[in-house]
Amino acid sequence: MIGMELTDTQRMVQEYAHQLAVEEMRPISLECDRTEQIPETYFWRMKRRAPGGAEGLVSLAGRGTGGDKGREEIARDEAQGAFLSVLVNEEMAWGDAALSTAIPGPGLAYPPIRSFGSPEQQRRFLSIYQDEGLHWGALALSEPGVGSDVASIATTATLDGDEYVLNGTKHYITNGARADLVIVFATVDKRLGRAGIKPFVVPRGAPGFLVGRIEKKMGLRASQTAELIFDHCRIPKDNLLAGSDRDRAGGFKAAMGTLDATRPMVGALGTGIARAAYEMVSEWVRQELPRGYPFRRRHLLDDELATLGHEIDAARLLVWRAAWMADQRMPNSKEASMAKAYAGALVMRVTAAAVRIMAPAEPGPPKWFVEKWFRDAKVFDIFEGTAQIQRVVISRRLFGEMAAQE
Amino acid sequence: MVGFAPTAEQEAIRDLAHEVAIEQLRPLARVAEAEGGIPATLLQVLDETGLAAPFPEGPGGSGILDAVTLALVTEELGFGDGGLAVAVVGRWLGQLALSLVGTVEQRQMHLAYRDTAMPIAVALAEEAGGLDPSTVSTTARAVGPAYALDGAKYAVLHGTTARQHIVLANLAPELGPAGLRLFLVPADAQGLVAVADERPLGLRAAPMARLQLSGVRVPADARLGHGGDSATATLRLLSLYVILLSGVAVGISRAALEYSVSYAQTRIQFGRPIAAFQGVAFLGADMAMNLDAAQLMLWRAAAAWDNGDSGWALARAAYRKAHAVATQVTADAIQILGGAGFMEDHPLELWMRDAAALAALGE
């Protein structure tokens, strides 16, 4: 059936996430951005109110329905995990995209462990996230020499008795310095190309695992972006995620499969920032437009804002469709790339327009918020596959493998 | 419920429309353009398949009146040929107006038009405000037991061939859109002049006319529906019309995308298919992405309409997106074909003109 109306449960999850964004994120957003620090109290409060991050948030809100009906709803929710995640992510990014990445939980480490870990590995690696402490996870794919060309990963893993020895440098790793464990993609044999790439679970404190520099960034400044160095880093042999060994391209598939799952979520984050900026600039135009603003320019502004509002809706619908397809177990790489590419371009367009329109505004929070979102926005055209890589993915679905080789 | 898959019934009628689009509309497109109308053979096929009136009410009607289904059907028809698709939508409009707004008696009285070669022409748009319900300047005045209509309508499909018109006018301009009413006006009514648009840029298979109404008198029962409810129903008719036009725009875009994709897969330059070049492949990716965005906006508007929303804001948003995308995608498709795309040997130049010409109907 074709429909775009949320169910009551979906709406409840969305409202709960929005409430967290309003109460926990917006009040500290500008300060965290300025200082590149997040107060410890934020982590504890989010641990309590959103255990397990977005995934946990979904089940928590589900429990809120109470009684048998509640349990029924949760059972149904398991079949719409991706959809609920994008609903939550849009609200979180409306609050603060950088703070949303720092919610305690396994984060980006979760999808590969979930998809490629044996039941024993899932228990071993995910159980700490259930305890009372603050724990994070991270995913390490990028290297100084490896960006879009994921298959050319240079970090090596060599089997030595009961241990793998990892050597190499990963960078741009979200939560890299605070993660309890990091999923590291490394090659067991460079001659095998893609087939040699495998995901390893590296716990914090493993010998030879060092944290390098923490990046200074234009935007998402409160989000921790770390360089991780593996210098003869030793981990137990069974920290290789088992499922990735099932077939030859398993490891590379794990990396790519992670991206199919995260791209709609990144699209949702972009949509959330775009919506935040759109709301703030619309409110400013309604309330604070300088006296004597020419009528004709005002008319153009209204028209521009209306178009941007529609474009935000379009981005959201692309995100929803990609997530819905994931929940239906339909292949969705093309749709996930469309969602991500569309939202990435849109959030730049909306935030740039907001900064331009609000140029005459007095210095202060409304203006600083849209300026922050503008700085945050640019990376949405870049991470989780650049705008160009998304177009490679889409065009190969459209024209076949021949597309975009040159 | 959020969902992105048509029901089995919707798929069945969509498949039917797709078949008619490929087997009838596509091959007849150039003939229809030259003749400026729907060829008789196609009229017969539309009657036989039920696509002449894919909604309920009386003899000749089939299927159910839901906007999602009609949006899917118009997308397929637009995929076949934009001009013919719009001509078909123009033929639906009179019956849709009677179904949505008219009383039972009015529906009965005008069922005849369903079976004739000449449909009812529905005059909704105006030059200044297009379809915007807040800018309708044509007025209706109560004069004793009758009404007098004054104003001008624009982009009226089948406006010079219809024997019966339905005209949108405002009975109480001080109330804004709440004063909107529809009036049955015979084509030979005194004071009514219909002038065909000459040499239009595109959509020539769906000729449009301008109507001038100067003190046109119609009896009391010429007003569709009763009471204030008819204003809401009239707004829903406007929204549905915009949804159908958006469907055609999405269909034209999809036709252009598919045509240029298959060309890029087989056209060899520099020793390889041109799709191998990122300059071409990325253009195709953008076309596909924007097309999907337009289609989802359309589906959302149609689903909201089916849920009872007046639907105007969402339909309007869907139209703006669909029209912008159709204009861009048809031009980009020609770009992929290069010089060949500019030639009448290929249908892309027709589709680009059709996409642009939709502006007259939906703006």
C-alpha cells in the first residue's frame, strides 16, 4: 500500500526523540560546538533517557505504550527498525547532529557485529552496552591514503598463533578515542584485493592500539573525530567477525553492507539539520525581518522558503523509502544512495540560504545556530560516501556495471 | 501507514495503463500531435479498457475513485505520451466534477456525456492566478432564480469541442475560496465565447482554449452540488486535477529517463558506451534521483487526498516538483542523446515541449 502517514507508535517514537532534542541537546548545542567538549552530565542523561542510542531509544519508546498492547507494538517494531531509526535520527539532528553521534552505545560498531558476528561474538561484544557504565563503539574504515576507494585498505592483519597482529593507521573515526571497541577493517592478504578485507574487533587497551590526533573541524565540532594507530596491535584470533569468513568477499561486503544501512540514517540526519535551519530562518523572517524590508524582496523570500520546505519533504520521503525497503528486506543500495545524496545536497542549500537571509540579524543564538548548522552541513556531502560516490552507485543500478568507469 | 508499494488492485490497473501506453499512446503520439486530438481508435481502446472513466458511478464507469490509483494511471499514460495523457485527463474531468461535487440528479442528467465523443470541458484555471483557489476572479451573481457568470478562463481542455462546460466561479468573493462553486454552462450559451489556442508549444494532442464569459445566464440547478459543502468538494476537485497533472509530468520524466538510459548503454564513442563516462552517468543518476523525489511527493499528495485531506498544499507542492523535474529531465535526456535528441526522429524533443507546456495547466 502507498501511504505516508505515521502510525501512533511511530509518531510516539518521533515525539520522544524530539523531546530529547529539545531538552538535552539544544540547550548545550552552541557551547559544545564552541568548546569542542561535551559535559559528562549529557552522557549520563542520554544513557538514562536513550539507552543504547537510537536503537535503544526505539525500544524504550515502545515500552512506554505499556501493557499487552505495548508488547505487541514492540514485536511489530522489530520489523521496522530501520524506519524508526531514521525517524529518531532526523529529530536528533534537529537537536544537534554532533551530540547525537556521542550518545553512549555501540553506534556504528553495531551493524557489523549484528550482521557478521556469531551469536557468541554478539554476546561477548555487545553485553557491556547493557551495563550501568558509559560505553561507546566505533567503526574504522578510512585511512590517510584510503577514502572513497575502500577496496585499497592498507591496514594489515597477520595471523600469529592465536592472535592477529594489526598494523596501520585509521583516521576520521567518530568516537575513536572514547570507544570501548572499534571495528577495524584490515586486509589479511593484499593480493586478494577486496576478498582479503576483514572486520576485526579491537578493544580499547589492546597492546599496540594508540590514539593519535583529535581533528579540529569546521563543523560537527562536538563530535569526536580521532586518528587511531595500530602498531603491532595484538588481538585474539576470534575477534575476527566470523560471518565475514563465510564467503570470499565477506569482509568487503560487511563494509559495504554497513554503508547501505547507514546511508539512509545519514540522510535523515541531513534532513533534520535542514529542517532545523528552515524552521529558524522562517521564524526569523516572520518575526524579525528588518523594518522597511522591500515588499518585492519579501515576496521572493517567501517563495524561496516554500520551495525549500518542499525540498525538505522530498528528502525525507527518499530517506523513508530507503529505510522502509531495508525493513522489507529489499535490496536498497540505489535508494539509500539517493536518500543520502539528496539530503546531503539539500542541507547545504537550506543552511546556505538561511545564513544568507539572516545576514542582517543581530549576533546571538538564532544567527549562531544557523551558522553552526551551515558549518555542520558540508560534511553531509562527503562522509558515508561522497556525493560523487553516491552517483557512481546510482548510475551503476541505472545503466549497469558499465557506468561511470571513466 | 507508511508504505511504498501499490496494492494488488492498483498494480493491476497500472499494468493495464502501462500496456495501453506502450501499445497505443506511444505509437499514436505523432499522429495525435498532428491531428490535435485523440484518434478514434484510441477512444475505442479507452472505452474497452475502462480507462475512459476509471472511477465509479453509473454505466461506463469502472473501478474506484482513489487518487493514488489515478496518479499511478496518469503516470503510465504520461509515460506513453504526455499530450494524449493530458487529453485523457481532460476527458475525465467532467465526470470527476460531477462525482465529487454534483448531486445525484446532476450526475444522472449528464451521464450521457460519458458515452459521447465529446466530453464535458471543465474550466478551472485563469490567466492571472492559474489554479490557485484564492485568486479566482470569475464571478457568479444570483439574478432572481438564475445566475450570471462573468470573467475569463484559460487552458480549458477540449474547450472548443465540448458541448457542455463546467465553469469555476466565485459566488461570494468576500468569502475567498469558500465562495467557489461550479456551474454547468452549455457551449452555446449566450455570452460564452471559446477561442482555441493557436500553435501551442506542446501538448498538441490536448488542445486548450480560452473562455470569455460576459453575463452568461444559467438556471439555478446549473450550480453543482448543494450548499457550502460544494466549496470543499470543489477544492478537492482542484487538488485532484493538480495530482493528475503531476502524474503526467512524472510519467513524461520517466519516459525521457528510460529512453536516454538505453541510448547511453548502446551509443559508442571513444570506444566505449557513453554511460561509461561519469559526465553522462552522473547526469543520469541525478535525473533518476530527482524523478524519484517527484514521484514520492506525488504519492504523498495522492495518499493524503485519499485520507480526506483537501490536499491543496500537498498537491501544489507535488506539482511544482514534478513540473520542475519534468522540464529538467527532458532537457537532460536530450543532452545525453546529443544532436540526435534535437531531431524529430526521436521523441525527446516532443517530450521536452510537452513538459514545458504543462505550465499552462498546472501553474
